[in-house]
Amino acid sequence: MKQLQVNLPDALAQQVLAAGLWESEALTDLLTAELHRREAAQTFAKLQGLHQATQVALSESQVMEEVKAYRHERLESRS
């Protein structure tokens, strides 16, 4: 397991400690959620670029297929 040292402004550090967010489990959950959010943002940016390049509107079913493919790819990468 990797150990990290972080420098935070005093006010932020106090808020984080008071909220119980400095526990390993809470930090793991927060960082994992942020990584997933960034992955999703990248995927949607790619989809938007594809949409703009083709100038064809995606139907709801096409969007759902892309979302399913993304979720499948994400699950595969975790294994």
C-alpha cells in the first residue's frame, strides 16, 4: 500500500478532519469517485467529438449502447 503526504491549507484541513474525510476508506472512496468522474467526462468528450465530426445526432438507443460499451470496458479494465 502506498503512503502519501499531502499539504492542505489550514482551513481546508480542519474542515476535512471535522467531516471525517481524512480516513483511508473515505479518501479511497472520494478518489475512486473522482477517477470515475474523469473517465466518464473523457468518454463523453470523445462522444461529443464524434458527434461533431459526423454532424449526425445520436438517437437515445445509440447513446445507451455507447454507455453500455463504456461500462463494459470499465468493468473489464478493473479485472
